[in-house]
Amino acid sequence: MRDTIYVLVFEGFADWQVALALAEIRRPGEWEVRSAGFTREPVTSMSGLQVLPDVSVDELDLDAVALLILPGGHLWLPSQLEQTAAVARRVYEAGAPVAAIDQGVPALARAGLLDHCRHTGNWPAQISREAPGYTGHDQYDANVLAVSDGGVITASHLGSIEFAREIIHTLDLYNASDREHWYRLFKHAVPPPWFAGQPIEVVRAA
């Protein structure tokens, strides 16, 4: 049964870019979220949180994986990009979708997963620079912050909410109406109609 969501963690990963998506994934209680590192050694996120990976990237259960999430971060190394590309390709070929935001997008390009699907990122030149074999320039969409196509989710570093929305849709977490209300709430602070007129309770410390 595909019930495991893996999120890559590494030294300096941008934890906030995936936090909202992970929170929504765990809310129904049907998915297991597991962190995967390049090793099992602890890493520290850009926000200063120390994370002990559940598994290494070589230990992913390809029969159980439902989604692989790649966050951004400023400490990506070329060797890590290549290793991540290989992992992403394995997961994708095993039949599970892959999702990348910010600096994680070039790893998907190195894996050859962006050549034939609509995608986005920070800017096209970044992908070309970090993935020399990338040939998906005509598929790049600069008009969106996140997009899903063919089992591949990509997002700009400015699109963490849109990234979460595409993940929610891919995992079919809510119905279409609830997904739209969720997005309007988190993106534009517009509550669903059934919240209209209801007072917001404020709890103050004694």
C-alpha cells in the first residue's frame, strides 16, 4: 500500500517551504510522513531546527512511497543534486509522484523529469545552470508559482502555498470545493462561507 510521504532533509534545507504541505498531509491521519537524509546523521534546517532523518535516501521503500518532496535550501551541493536526481528518478519510475520547490527543481531536471511536462521554478536560467542536460525550456511556465503535470509538481521559492495546494490535489486530500476554500483562506485570508459572521475567539494569557 502506498501510504508513505518522504521529505528530503539536508543541512540548510528550507523547512518552511514544505511545512504547510506536511501539516495538511498529516491532518487526515491516513499518511505516514518520513524524513530522508543523504545519511542518517542529524541535520539543521535554515530555521535552526535539528532533524534526525528516519531513513537515508538509499533506504526508501519504493513499494510504500506515495510522494517524494524536495525542499529548497542554500546549501545544495552538485553531488547532492546528482544523488537526489537518481532518487527522484527511482521514485517516479516506481509509479509515485515527485514534488520539488525552489532549489529542489533542478534535481528533477537532472533526473530528466522536466523535459516533457509543464513545470515552473525560480527562473529558467537557474535550471539550465544546475542541470546541463535540461531540454524542457519550452515547457517552463513563468506565469504560475506552482504546477502539477504528469506526476511532477514544481514550484517557485515564492509559491509554498501553491506548492501545498498542488500536493493536496495530487493526494486527493479534500474535495475540489474544499481545496479551493483552503487556498483562498491561506493565500488571501478569505474564510469559507460557513465561517461568515462567526466570531473569532481570542485566548489571552492570564
